[in-house]
Amino acid sequence: MKRTALVVEDDHDIIELLRIHLGDLGCELTAISDGNEGLAAALRHTYDLIILDVMLPGMEGTEICRRIRGKEIGTPILMLTSKSEEFDKVLGLEMGADDYITKPFSIRELIARVKALLRRAERTRASAPAEDKAAVYVYGNLSIDLDKRRVTTNGTRVDLSPKEFELLSLMAANPGKCYDRSKLLNLIWGYDFDGYEHTVNSHINRLRTKIEPDVQNPTYILTNWGVGYRFNEEL
């Protein structure tokens, strides 16, 4: 089956590089160089993958990402950034990006990340519950509706990024099971590059700030020091 990818990037050399290598993966590429036009395309059409440059004319990639997620569109998003500051990377993830890669990047790493995002999206679709068998987990004041991808605490909806929702859903479905960072990286992001475990830590920390009554003394997502994380089995 032919896949489709939207690339919003104003560097034509990078566009052609992506066109060649994504084509090798069976991806038909739509390239747009303006941020406003890129957002319009992302909201108008359905893609299997979206690649966003951070610095764009018209609208920055992080804002495009935020608006896409605001429409509850779950398409995998890969951010491209020429900046090395951690702030930019964290901001992209907070806006709902699934992954990021810093320019200049190696084609091998880019392709590995794209493959991982596509595999993860396919697994998510394959494991999605049927509409008449929607699963809802309720732990105290926390409710997780898998079908609607809706999380509430004390009846108030909590806005989670796609990866935050997948992390929470995975652990809530298996309370008491401890996941180390490498395992979570593989299960949620679909790859296991050494040195990227900090991505898991960042997502767990942000997830806790959104669902925990007391971040300093978590109720739901507990830390097994030196091992990993688990969902509280005593709730």
C-alpha cells in the first residue's frame, strides 16, 4: 500500500533528499515550503507521516504541530531543527511531536526514525479497540478512555500528546508491571537507540505534571529506582 508524507520545509535540497529516500520506503511526498500552507494541507488531507521544519516562513513548525494536535489528528509528526538547544526539542515534544532530529542529520538515522514512526502508527491502528468494545480504565479520580483517547482527572479533561497518552495507556493496562526506559522507548517510539532514554524521562515528567495530584509524591506513575516506571497496582 502506498504511503503518503507531508513535508513542510523551505530548504529545497532537503526536500529532494527526502523525496528520494522516502520514495524508497514507498512514500509519496507532498512538499510545501510555507508554514501557513503546510498547516492548511495537514488539516485538509490525511497523511501517514508529517515532517515539519521548525523555522519556516509564515508559521513556525512548533505552532503547526500544536494546531494539528489541537484538531486531535494523530498522524506521526517528526520535527526537523537546526538548533541544538534542549528548549527547542522539549518545546516540540510538548506541542505534540512524536520525535525530532537535528540538522545536519544522517540519512540512516532519519530513515530509522521514519520507519519507527510508521511501524508504531501501524501497530496502534491494528490494536485499536472496536467501537463496541471500547475500554475505559478508571483508577480513583483518573479515567482513561482508549476509544476516545480521552483522559480526565476529577471529571476534567486533561490534554495529552499522543506519546503521553500511549505511555499512560500502556502502563495503566498493566498495573504493577515495571518498564525500563529502553523497553518504553521500543514499545512507544518503536526504536531502541542508545542514549535516547531521556526522551522517555521527559515524557514521564510532563505526564506526571498533568495527571498527578502531587508531582513530588506520584499517585499513579511510580518510579522503581534504578529500574524504570510502573503504574500503581494498589489503586
